[in-house]
Amino acid sequence: MNRKIFTGFVCVLFVLMCSPAFAAGNFYVTPQVGVTFLNDADLSEGVEEATLSFDTGYGAGISGGYDFGMIRVEAEAGYRKNDFDTISAPGEGEFSVSGDITAMSLLLNCFVDFETGTNFTPYAGAGIGAAKVEFEASGEGDISEDDTVFAYQFVAGVGYAFTENVTLDVSYRYFATADPTFENGEGKMEAEYGSHNIFMGVRFSF
């Protein structure tokens, strides 16, 4: 299924980039920072299951792409980190746990800009790629493992043009991955990664 999504996404981008209707445009780069709200993650190790919750985290990224006038295509490198809050398991209750989970991602995004005739330009889009998800737990039996998995995001945002070449960019991003798998010294543990993100950046066109 992931391969079909990727193939379709690349085909759409190829058609758009080769279309004469989008022949003129500008290159741009966007550094950005934001906050990350990571969903509770179900952990499974054989028949044992637990739920891990997280504190509010932070993220940062940089993207570079080409604005075709209505369609924007870009490559994005991102980083997100959330500390553990609590872990709960059936029959064991809930208790605090130390550690964190990080995701370093590389995505190919495609956005559609909706011109309003003002300095405000709403947009929406999506991206696919890969992410290295790293799981670090401290305490008894420290764990430090990572897994590289398929990643995707859905984005809705708005840009405010201060000048022709400088745009303030604010966006909501749902970022998630295929379930990463980690070794914990006794076997394999499967986790989940899905997050809600609010990012702010400045888009520089040239």
C-alpha cells in the first residue's frame, strides 16, 4: 500500500512539474520551529501491552522547494522530540518513566496555494518520505534503539507576505510513521508514532 501511495504521489508531481501552466516560478527556502503533541503510543512485546504518554515536545526543520505559482513542491528535513510522561499496563497501574522519543525525517511535500487577492494565502498539502525514530528509556534496563520507517504528513496552513520575497508561514501538521520496532534486550518491541504539530517559519523566495 505504501508503495502505491508513493508511486502515485511521484507521478502527480512529475505531471505538474512538466506542465507548461506551471513553467514560471521561484525557488524558496523555509526554516521553521514549532511544538509537537505526540499521541499516546501503544507498545507491544509479544502478548504484553502497555500505553506510553508524552510531554509536549518541540520540533524544527528546514525545507527548500520551487513555487510554480499555485503548486509548490519541496524537500523537507525535520526533527521532533518528546519526553516520556507516564506508562500504564493492564494490572500494573500507571507510573512515571524517564526517556524520550525523537524522529528525524526527510519528506517530499506538495502544496496547493489558494490565492485570496490579499497578503494572506491559505494552503494545504501532504508529504511522504522516511523517518528515523529513536527510542531512549533510562532506569532499569536502559534502552537506546532506533528504526527507520515510512513517514507521511498532512498540512494546512497560511502564509502572510510581508514583501514579495518574505512570507511568514504558520501551519498545522499531522506527522506520523509506520510502526517502528525496537530491540529491548529481551526481544522486539513494536511502538506507534503519530503527532499533531504547530509550526512557524519564514519563507524566503529568490
